[in-house]
Amino acid sequence: MPFAGVSVISDGKLQSASVVVCGAASGYHLFIVDGYSRIKENTPNGKSIKSRPFRVGGYWWVILYSPNGERTQDVGHASITLALDQDVSRHVKVQFEFSFIDQIDKQKSSRIRSSEVASLSTGTSCGHHRWMNSGDFEASRHLRDDSFIIRCDVFVATAVGSIAPTSTIEVPKPDVLRQFGDLLQTKLGADVTFEVGGETFDAHRCVLATRSSVFRAQLFGSMMEGTTSVIHIEDMAPSVFRALLTFIYNDSLPKKEYDEEDEQVTWLQHLLVAADRYDLPKLKLMCEDELCKHLDMSSVATILDLAEQYHCSRLKEECVQFARLLPPAKLQILLSTKGWKHIAKTYPDVVNELIVKLASKFY
């Protein structure tokens, strides 16, 4: 389904962002709420927060969110509705669905509730007045770091009585990732600059906030970075930050950065640390997977140390298994290295695990 933009509500205010026009009959809009507790406290019953207008099916739409209910009888519940944001001469038939986005990096949605076909006119809305009990929501997994993200899927009917018309037209596959990649390359609409190791990188606040809860807090929370156009990143190489941005915009691991094996392994380790730092679990798993392919006598101790520090259980298991399968002579060499002595001293449980696995080879 085509992307129809994103709205970020921080401390009750709609943050600025470029408007995305979706010309298709269907599209989805992301609605990000940062600082839920304060927004709920400052928005009384009967008052709503409006998303930025987004265009789907030739019409302008907005999402209306009432943290304390839209009507008097809705107190104790949040309300969420979809509304037409323009004058129309006839009723518009629309079907929509709200869902939570619980894992940004994997874009997995948790369905809230879908609607029947609704018929809207100028100034009308439809949706869920008693969408969710406030207490249940605040105790749920959907509220994370006082923030949550809702996806609204919208389909505008093109014919009365037909919400899914038959068509022989071949529709191209979604290419939103390519479009986001182009956005990173062209820097169109970029509104924040990062300085890393003497190099500068232009990016888009809304994209970063959508993908990373850490960037969301930095750029739209109460942290200093939210008020400056140039942000300095310490303790990170430019090549690592470039790869981080590439993943955020393309949802894929960048191509091989170095030809030399040891340099590539070091780069992957630094990228894993960056993924952990910016709460990008998918990128972190990708780095783990790549590092598993680069295990050898010279790297296994360093990679195992990294796996222990950053709680990479699968990577740790692969490192221990690598050592277990070594011939006795090579295992003796490995255990005598400085790196492995550090492992034995710092993580004695790892050595015990290896001993158990070695014993299983013979019994």
C-alpha cells in the first residue's frame, strides 16, 4: 500500500514535515504521538489533536485523536477517527483500518479494528469513539517510552457498492524503500544535519523518528538535539553512521564497506554497536548474521566479547560452537591467545559453557 506521509505529535504540538501526496485509491498514514502522558493531561475530554492533512484517492484526510474521549460518555477511553479535510459536493465512500506499529524496524502492525464502508461528507468523521480503555492502553506493549505509533490504512471506493473493484491492470510492486532511498540521496526536504568525524550528513527528522525510538526522543523529545539543526555525533566513524542512515532509509544492510577481511569485521562490529545505541533491532540482527560468517581464529574472541556485552545470544552461540568444533591443537592455540584469556577472566560462564559442549563431543 502506498505511503501517505507521517504526522508527529510532540508535547501536544504537530511538528513540521513535508506533505506526501498519494495519488492512489489507497494509502497509509503514520500518526506518531511522543509524550503521551503530558498530551493526555493537557487535552480535556471533547478536545482532539489533528494530524497533518494527507491525500489519498483524490481527497484530503486527517486523523483526529482524543486522548480523553471525544464525547462526554467516552471519558476513560481514547477516541480516534478519520475525517474529510475539504469541502465535497457528494458523499465519499471510504474504508479504513487503524493498527499499532509496535516494531518500527520490522513494520509489524497490531490491528486495532477495521471499519465497514463509511460515507462521509464535508465536516464529518467516522471511527472509534471508545477506541481503547486508557488504563488498558497504558499497561499495554503498544505504549513504549511514553510514545506510540498508529498506522491508518485508507481505501477510497471508486464505485458505489464496490470497495474492491475488479481490474486487469497490472499494479507495480511497492517501491517505497527505493523512494526513501532516493530521498536520502537527493536530500530533498532534509531538515537536520549530523556531523560525524568531520563529515556531514543531511537527513529528515520524521523518517529518523519513525524508525528509531532514540532518534524520536532526541529530535522530538525534551533533549537539546530537538532544537538545533546540526547535531554532533561522538564516538562513531563516518562510514558507520552512513551505513546506519542507509539502513534507516532502505531497510537493508549496506554493501560491503571494506575489501580487507579484518577491516570489514571491525566495521560490522561498530555497526552492531551503533544499531544497539539507536534501538534498531533488525539492523543489529543483520550485523550478528554477517559476523557469524566471518568467524575465524583471529576474530572469534573479539566477536564473542562483543556478543556478551550487547546480549547477542545467537552470535554468542555461534562463537562457542566455532571453538567447540576446532581440532584439539587449534583449540589449544585459541585458548592461549590474549583475547580468549580476557574472555575467561571477564565471562567465566562462557568457558564453562564451552567445557560442557566439549564434553558432549566425547560422551
